[in-house]
Amino acid sequence: MNQNILLVEPAYKNKYPPLGLMKLSTYHKGRGDNVSFVKGLVPEAKDRIWDRVYVSTLFTFYFDVTVQTIRYYKSSVSSTKDLYVGGILSSLMPGQLKEATGISQVIEGLLTSDKILGYRKNVNIDELVPDYDILDLIDYKYPAGDNYFAYTTRGCPNKCPFCAVPKLEPEFKTTNHIKDQIDAIDSLYGQKRNLLLLDNNVLYSECLDHIVTDIRDSGFSKKASFTYPNMLKVNYERLKKDPGNEMLLHKTLAWLSQFQRKIRRKKDLAQYIQIIDSLSINLNFKNLSAYFQELNDLVSPNIDKSPKRRYVDFNQGLDARLLTDEKMKTLSKIPIRPFRIAFDDLKDTDHYVRAMKTAIRYGVKEFSNYILYNYKDKPEDLWHRLKINMELREELGVEIYSFPMKYIPIGHKNRDFIGEHWNRKYLRAIQSVLLVKKGIVSSRKDFFDKAFGSTLDEYMELLMMPQDLIIYRFHYEGLGITQNWKTLWESLSEVESQKLLEIISKQEFGDKLADLKTNPKLSQILPFYNIRFRSSNHKDQSQQMVIDELL
Amino acid sequence: MNSREIVVGKSTLETLTLGMYKNPLVVYREYIQNSSDSIDHAIKTGLIKDNEALIKVNVNHKTHSISIEDNGTGVSGKEVYNVLCDIGNARKDYRTDRGFRGIGRLGGLAYCERLIFKTSYHGEDYASIITWDGVALKGLLRPDNHESSSLGDVVHKIVSQDVAEEDIDAHYFVVTMQGISVHHRGTLLHDNDVKQYLSEVAPVPYDHQQFMHALEIDDAFKAEEHRFDQYKIILNDSAIPIKKPYKTSFITGNQERTKQRDNVKEIKILNDEKGRYSGWIAITNFYGNIRDQSIRGIRLRKGNILIGDSTTFNQFFLAEKDVANTWFMGEIFIHDPEVIPNSQRDDFEPNDAFISLKESLTELAEKFRKEYRRDMSEYNSTIKQFGNIEKRLIEIKDEIKTSGVSSDQNREQLLKEKENLEKSHQKTKQKLTKLVEKKGIDEDKKQVLENIQQKAECLEKDIIDLENDIIDAPYSTKCDLPSSYSKDVRKVYERIIAVIDAYFAQDKETAKNLRIKIIEELSVKGKSKKK
């Protein structure tokens, strides 16, 4: 008998769509079940009894919201045994999740067989094509939602202690069936522009040649271009085979509504709107078929036919130590952009610089590199690594974006971890700098000098600077407040600045620091840390919210 | 300036004698106050030693008289008339002496027929006797009596002076109130009332047997510049001198329901940094207000004599004024010579010194209130709250175990209640975390709280288990309808079945058959439409 299935993703803001749930959707639709998808707490969904509910999980620091979501849907199944939880957090801390939710069906690792879910066909759900249709059932738009998501290898041979991959995918193996994956998506959902590869360490694979060739042959050669498909046509073809697919009908209508703004001629537009209106009043395949030819005549000429470049993104980064000349030569057959090389430790500088130069020799022009901090590193290590990127850029004329990634231990339930050489003030200072640039740091010299300081001393000074003086730099520099602060800061002795750091590290957001009567110099400088930028215009208010969240 | 002599009218006397004090027992205080001043002088001049000082109070029911005697310096024959007959002109230093206005000694006149002062001064071989005639005074003070109108006149008419032989080394002062008026015999001659009053008000020692911490307090102030004096006061020749009523163990709570035995766990010694006062408060479990009114409340004393009563300190609490002080036990000894009791001695003169002291005492009181009263109140209520949640959880669990869930409505109700319990549990947990950090919570209580915190963690698991139990509890109609039906439809179905079950309570077979029919009808959603 058909089952009613609810897929749930907790309401955190994430960049990538829930691939696990998308694959589960494909699996259940294949069984003939009705599938729904929600993000967060939706009363209408809670208020039903589902045959099964699946809740996905992500980072461990989303623990609380994840638990809340799972418990919210607990009473929406006949038995708690019908609620399943899976994903990254589930795999990393299943015990704690079971305890906090009372749910026993917490799945660890990959869904390599449906037997894990109590079915018997022995289907490897992890290898199914993700169902992109469900993404249109929710209002939330994933920033990177409309791409191919695939992988050619699982696991990573490096067992870096800061990384969760060894726990999530303990074994390294090449699984490559990229061609099938892309073909399947193309035939089902129409072509996607870019390819996001979730490999953790593709360079380790002995089949790298093969993998790259397959990627190239799947439409990602260096010269490959892309034009957006006519989704009306793609969906119509699908509906012909599956006319009762209401989800797809709605998706088609949503696409048509979106496309409205691309209709150039006024006369056409009026006609187009009329058709959409009548379609939306009575949405079924029969009606759509009746209008299809007319609609398609309006859509086709307005489709953007200019060829676009398409890119391959090894999203998890490439291992600098393994990037030999030979491998780089292989990689250079496909349009990788951005090229990501991790720079996790200052000790890796030699490997890193060599790898960068190798890549540049093969024509790579744009890098986007992960830089781990707040781990065992010292605060100055971050500056040195950013400086190396800046110098490489100056020397070799390429663009390098740095992605400083704050380390949080696996299993930590929130984000307030402080590394052994770090403190809260320094972390906030870094986050304040990143906030202005949305987390990405350009390596342009002028930017680097301004944002992080042209010398180590300037950098250390920046770390001590009151938060709002960093975020609203020009505002406070213009007022002369920053200079006043600097003068006071420079007058402090070693002991005094230590004391100051101690005090401001304890400051909670919104806390006013009390006057320190015992030391006149400190009592002069402390009020600078109470400065809160307040702007009346809305744009800045939204930024204020971001800042509030940051703290 | 006008050179005319100012006449002080006789009715002034009335205000001094008849109208000054609300509580007649205050006369004891006034005489003891004078006695203690006199003893201080005697000790200072080496006339007697510390341990020889004695104040004897005798209450005679047969003769309706009261006498209060001390072995202080006495008053010399030369001065006696002026000292004892001048009004409001005491030669005392307000800065050091307890009584300084020179009016208190006439207080007794209001309650007796004759007020007799007998005193002998060391080195004089006679005793002076001054008698005030209370009956005559009342006669003269009647408004229709125009015999004498000035104060001096009246005093001359009612005061008589006499002399008696006395040992040359004798030194004492006795005040005797003879013929206590009928109205006041009940109070003034009531042994227990007098004893109670003296124990609370007079500058007497602590009862070391009942109050374990007495020695600690004595020791703390012995070395102090501002030591406070204690006098041996004997009532009716009793073998046991009067002691302050403080005790280690006491009852809290005014009602049987809230009654609890509490005890003093330690003493916190207080010392004003400016030296204006010192004192102590008892650290107890602070279960509630102290029932025994003779020990409750922080009290103010000057020269170790109580100022006001157990409620005088209430004014320093910023909130819960009348309640807060009843939770505490303690004494504040005022040393600041500029802080002066008012003439009623029920509070202080509102001068600058007092205003500044008030600030400091308010700060102190607020600190106590927050740290002890509020924290403890919170402590006790949090523990209670936790117990209630725990209890209710077990009840629900048992309920489900024994009788299951009777309907989806019931299930919803239980889930709702579980949710509420969980919310209050979260609140309790937050309170616990805050409480552990509070200053008013001592190590023992911290331990208790930490144990509860551990239990609270377990309780969280219990709540989750309960949630599972409620959801998973088998219930007869839960699986009747296909899952495609919404909860609302299910609820209606539940209610219909509930009505059927109730209606056919005597005919379960029919009820069952009806239900099967309904299930069949509803087994496919929308089936009947197609028909």
C-alpha cells in the first residue's frame, strides 16, 4: 500500500540542499509513495499522522535546533519507531541524539542499503539520483541548490584529527559513476550548469585519470558551454510519462511564473499571463497539454541562449601534498573553478606554495582556499598564511580568495569553542573582519593591509580593537575615535594590555563594561569597548542583525 | 529682645508623665538606663569592679510597688534636689550616657501614687530621699484647678525631700514606685511580661546555654573599641540574672503548614568601616520567618539598649519591608555618638548622622535580603518545584502503564501536560544553575543543589521516555483509519466512537459492530464518493 512520507530538514540556514532526503525522496517515489518535504517546524505537517518521517541532520553545533525539530514531529507518526534520523550529526553523535530525542532509529553513516530502513530490496539509496523536485516544495532557496551534486570517491586516507570525514566515511574508495549520475539528472531534471563534487580527497584516487576523463566527457571539457534548458519542455516530457505527478505540475507552474519576467514582448506577456492564470485555477496535466504548444511558442524564443561557461568545483578542496605536476596536468583538462587548496597549518607552507605554483603553471587563475584557525594554531599563524596568499597574488598575478574556517571540535553542540592559543576577543575580531566581507577574504594587497594589518604588530592591534571600530571602520576612523583608541592602547604596558584582554574577553554582547577605578589608563580605554554602532537606516539594521547573530 | 520671663506652664508636666510613653513597661528601661550610666561611672572611678555591678528589680504584687536599685555612684546630697527635680536638664553627656534628657526618671509618675528616689553617695553618711506625690500631681493638673499654674510651683508642691542615716561607704540609687495604679498593675506587675521586656530591651548578657554562638559574639566585640556593655540584672532576687532571649534553635513559619525547625549555623560579624556601628546576624537555613517574636528581626541597640522594637529595622529594607526582617535574627549596635535616639526611644532623631547611617544600613539590609532572604526563598521554592515535577511525571507514567491512553484526545492532553512539565522543568533547571552561583547559598546547600542538578539531567531523559510512552501507548482506535486521514478527521472519528461506546455501554457487541462498519466505510479515503 502507498505510504505517506514526510521529509524534514531543521530550519538552519545551509548552503547545500539535503542530498540524503532528496535521495530518500527518489527511493520512496520509486515505491509509489507520496512524499512531502518541509524545512523547520510546520504545523500543518505536524498535524497529520505520517507512515514515516525522516529528519536530516547537519553540523553538530546545530544540535539544539535538530533535537527540537525531531521532537516536534515525534507525535506525527503512529509509533516513535516510524521516525528516522540520519545525516552528519546522527553519524557523529548518535548516542547523544538518541538520548536527547528518545528516537531509536538514528542512522549512522551512509544509507548504502534500504535494509537499514527496514525494507528488503537491498537498494543502495546513497547512489540514487537526488530528487530536485522536492526543493520547490519549500520557500527556502538553497544558495547552491541548482547544481549537479555528485562524488567520485568516498572517504579520505588522511585522518586529520580536526576532520569528521574519517568518522562519516571511514573507508577511502573510488566509486566513480559520475557519467551515470549526470546523465540521470539530465534526463530527469534537465541540465544543470555547474558540477559540485563532494569528494574529500580525489587526488588520492588511483583512477584520477579516469575520473577526470569521465567528467570531461559528461559535458565539462574546458571549452564546454551551457545554455539553460527550457524547463517547460523538460517537465512536460516528464509529465507525459507521469501525468498524476502533482509535485511536478506545481513545480512547472512555479517555473512558468518565474519565467514571466523574461517575456520581452508586451503582447506576448498579456497572453502568457492569461494562460498562467487559467492554468493555476485548474492545474492538471490535461489543461497543461492543451496549452503546451501555445505556451512553448512564447517560452522558446525568450530562453537565454547565450552560451555560459560551466565549471567543476571540488568543493571540499584538493590536497596540496598530493598535487604533483602529473596530477595537475590531468586536472587541467577540466574547467575547475574555483580551485581550492587547503592551507590548514602554517607548517604546510612549503607544500602549499609549491602546489599553488604548480596549479598556476597549468593556467589556474582563481583560487578559493580554506584556512583553518582556532585549532592548535596561534593567532599570528592566520596572519602569516593570509600574507602568503597576498604575496602569491602579487607575485603571480592570480586571484586568491581565502576562506578562514573557524575550528569547532567534532561533537561540540554549539559554536562557542575557543582554541588553546585563542580567546574570545580575538575570535570576534576575526569574525568582525570577515563579516564585512561575508567570510571571503581577497588577497589584494591594499585590502589585506587594511583588513589585517600590513605588519604583525598592526594585526595584533586589530585583534584588540573594539568590535564596532572594526566593523564600521570608516565611520569611526572619520570621527577620530579609532585614533583616540590607538593612542590609549599604545600607552598601555604589557601587564595592562594583558589585563585589558582579560576583561574584554569576558564581555558578553550588550554588556557594558564597568569602570575599572583601580587603573586610570584602563578606565579610560574601557568605554571604547562599550561603543555600539546604531544606524537609523534599514540597510544597516539588517547588518546589525547579522552582528547580533555573530556575537 | 523681650525681657519678660517666660513661663513654662504646668501642663508641660503632663506631657512628660502621662503622655510620653505608649507602653508602660518603658519605665523599667528608663530607670535601668540611668542605673547603667551610674554603674559605668562607678566602674570608671574604681568604686566597684566590673563583676560587682548589679541592678536589682523587684516587683511586689502585695504592696503594688516596684523598685529598681543599682550599686552605681549614687547622687550626692548637695546635688540631689537639682538632679532629681530639674526637668529636662540632665547633667549628662548625650554622647556617652544612655539617658541624657533628664526626663525619663519622671516617667514612673504616670503609673503610681508615689515615686520615691533614695540614694546615697560614697563618702556621705546619709541617704537622700526625694518623693514625688503622683496623686497630688494629678489633682493639680486637672484643668479646673487654678491653684498653681507654673511648672515650678507645681514641683514645689508635690516634691518632698528627706534624709536618712546611711553607712559612709554605701553608694546606691533606688527608685521605688509605690501604689501602682489599678489600670497598670496587669502590665507593670506581671512578672513574665517584665522579664520578657527586660530580656529584649535591657543591656543584659546572652544566654550562653541556649545560644551557642554567644561566646563568639562576646569575643568578637570584647577587643573592639566599641565594646557593648552587659549588666547583671536580677528580677525579684532570682538566682538567674536576666539574659537576652536569643537561642540556637527556633521555629520558622507562622502556620502549621509552613512550620519548620531552623537553627543558627553561623554568626556573621558586622563592622562598619567608619566605625559607626558593629553587630551580627545569624546565618540560618532561612526556611521562613522566625516565629518567636522575641528573637525575630534585626534590632538596633544603642548602649546595648534596644531602640524601638523588632520592627524598627524594617525601614532599611527597600522591598518586602514588613516581611524581610522577620526572616533575620541579629543586632546592630550603634556607636556613632551623633546618632541619637528620639525621646520616645522608638527610633532615632532624623539628623545628618542618622541619614548617612541609614544609607549604609539600607545597603546592608538589601544585601541581606538579596543574598539570604531572596536566595533562600528561591532555594526552597525551587526544590519544592522540582519535587512536584518529579512527582507528576511518575504519576503520568504509572497512569499510562496501568490504564493506557484512552483516546487520541487523551493522548493530546497528556502530550500537552508533558510539554508544560518540560517547560517548568527547564525553568527549574535554569533557576538551579543560577542558584548555585548565589552568595547566599552555602556549601551544604550547594551540594544539595548539585545533587538535584544531576537528578534534573536524569529527569530530562525521563521526560523523553514519557514522551515515547505517550506516543507509543497502544490505543484501540489509533490504527483504525488509514494514515491518509488528517488529524482533524481522526479527532472527529475518535469522538464518534467515544459516543458510540458510551451509548452502547450495555451492549458492547453492537458498539463493536458499528465501529467495524464505520472502519470499513472509511477504509479507503473518498471511496463512498466513487460509489
